[in-house]
Amino acid sequence: MLVGEAPGRQEDLTGRPFVGQAGQILNRFLELAGLTRDKLYITNVVRCRPPGNATPTPTATAQHLPLLRVALEEQHPHTVVTLGATALAALAPDARRLTACHGKAFYRDGRRIYPMFHPAYAMRNPAVWPLLYQDFLHLHRDPPLPAALHYRIGTHGDAAALATSGIIGFDLETTDTLRGGVFYPHEQRILGYSVSAAPNESIYVPEPPASPFAEYLQAESVVKVCHNAKFEAQLLAGMGITLRHFEDTKLMAYLLGHFSTHLKDLSWQLLDVQQLRLDDVRQGRPTSALSPEEWLPYAAADADVTLQIWRILDSDLQGALRQLYYEKELPLVPILAHAERGGVLLDTACLGTLSEQLHAKVDGAEKHLARSL
Ligand code: URA
């Protein structure tokens, strides 16, 4: 069973779901996945076209949900494919963001749910096409069983012992810095850090880095794999520690064109690992109120999956992109970290002139384009 969002114009006119442009795309993907429409039940969360083709409101979704439930009872589908965020929210309100959970089946109320992007979204975002294609191909694949994890609370000495392996996943945990939507980086304090040297093994040290581990952060001989190393570099600089010889999986994922560069999304997509969410751990409390035991499963996983993801991205990153990463992007990290910490002086008069020049160029280009059409 496929569940879309709401009828568009064509669907409203014909009374049939997915017969317009989005439907044509859907047909192509179904064909690629060896499926035909006559084998499927296709419907929408909301059964009438919302004014202005807008996304259905939660109220509209709630009003139409009983109809969807009847269809589910009658059809008894093996799998319910939700197309887009509206359908996913209607059938699994607590599910993760679609960028994190698409293409991976899960079970809800005894039903197998398979979230996918909406074909209309793919139409507007070409980067989503390969994801949608891949998700259709994997429609019948269930994620593997979770691996046994060896996560424990450790000391700076334990962390130093892991560092002697030569390459570690490394991640810092901090106090909250977002209040009322405003970021206060200068108030951020390090609560602890995690280190991993092998898949599914990781330690969480519930203190800011100190000797003998801190020396390894500054050592060229050990590679520190971080996800968004700018964050780690900035915080460590505040402690007088210079992060040397690091890698950055967020930058790599960005260069490789991954649709989402969030660690949680990448671990789901690349490793089939569904990581805990910080919100689930903190349950409304500030991060400083969490005990080391509460931090452990969340924090240790970050270092663990970062190192695992790095191994995959490192083999994918080749040629000119690899050169760009090592020669331009990574060297910029400490510079940006420094600029963000200390602020940067801006020549506003010069920026104003540049902006005017740019606008004039854009206007000229638009006029040129209009004349040549
Ligand atoms: N988009 C939808 O979500 N449903 C349709 O039926 C058509 C377009």
C-alpha cells in the first residue's frame, strides 16, 4: 500500500490518486522496482485537495485519519509505503526525520512501514532522485539486527591507550548553548568526550580531555576522526589544546554529495545504525543534568559511528575531490574555528560596494537572458 499526501489538480479532477506529474514519476520508479500499480493500493492521507495545493495541516490530517485506518483494515497490506513527511507523520508521529529514516523499514502497530521521499519533492530536488531510486530497490529489505555494543565509561588513561592504535573516532559533549533559538558558543562547557578505535567499541570519559589523553589530541602521530571537527577544534582551543591531524566526516559527506550530512542520518544510511536521539536521552533536562551513565550510550555511539563512517567515506573519496578535501577543506577548519571563536572584522563599506556590483551584474544577466529567450 502506498500513502501519499493529498490529491493535486489532476487527482481532484479524476478522483484517482497519483495521476498527475508526481504520479508519472511514481510510475517510473515502480517500474524500476518491478512493481505495477494493479498490484498496489494507492491512497492519500487527506482525500481532498487543500486550498492552494498547500501541505495539509495537522488538523486536516487528523480529520482524514479514520478513512486511512479503514483502508488499512480492509487492505491488510504487507507493507505501507509512506510517500513524504505528511504520510509518515500520520502513520508514525514519533518517527525520525525523513532524511534520517527513508528507505529503512520499521514496524508500528504490527505493520511494516517503509518511509520514502515524495516523488513531487524529488521533482524539485534532483539530489533526491538517486535516494528514491535506491529506496524503491530496497523495498523488501529489512535492516540487519543491531550489533552487540561494547560501550563503557573510561578514564583519560583508557582513552590514551585507545589512541595508541593510531586512528580514533573522537567526539566532545557539551553543555547546552541554544536558548530561545539563540546560540551562545562562549558559554559552552565540555562535559565529556568519547573515543573509539574499533567498530562497536567505545568509551565515554565524563570530564574535559586531560593528560595523558590530551597530548594525543595535539600529536601528529594519531589521527582524530571527528564529525564537524570545527566544533572540536574550537572548544579545545578554549582549553589551550590545539587539535592536530584530524579528519572530518561531515566535510567528506558534503563533498561526496550526501543528501544529509547529519551524523545520525549518515549512520542510518551507511551503517544501518539507528542512533539514540539526544532529546530521548535528556527528556527535557539540560545536558549538564545527565549522569555519565545516561550519556554513555549516546556519546560513545558518536565516536564509534564516526570512525565507522570515515572508513566508508575515505574509500569513496577519490581523485580531485580527495585533493580538494586534503588541500583546501581540511586546512580551512582551524582557520574557521579561530574566526568563529574570536569573531572577524568586516569592512561593511567594501561589502556594500561589492553587493551593489553583484546586483548590477545579476540585473544585467537577467536582462540579457530575457532578450535572448
Ligand atoms: N501528491 C500526492 O501526495 N498525492 C497524489 O495523489 C498526487 C500528488
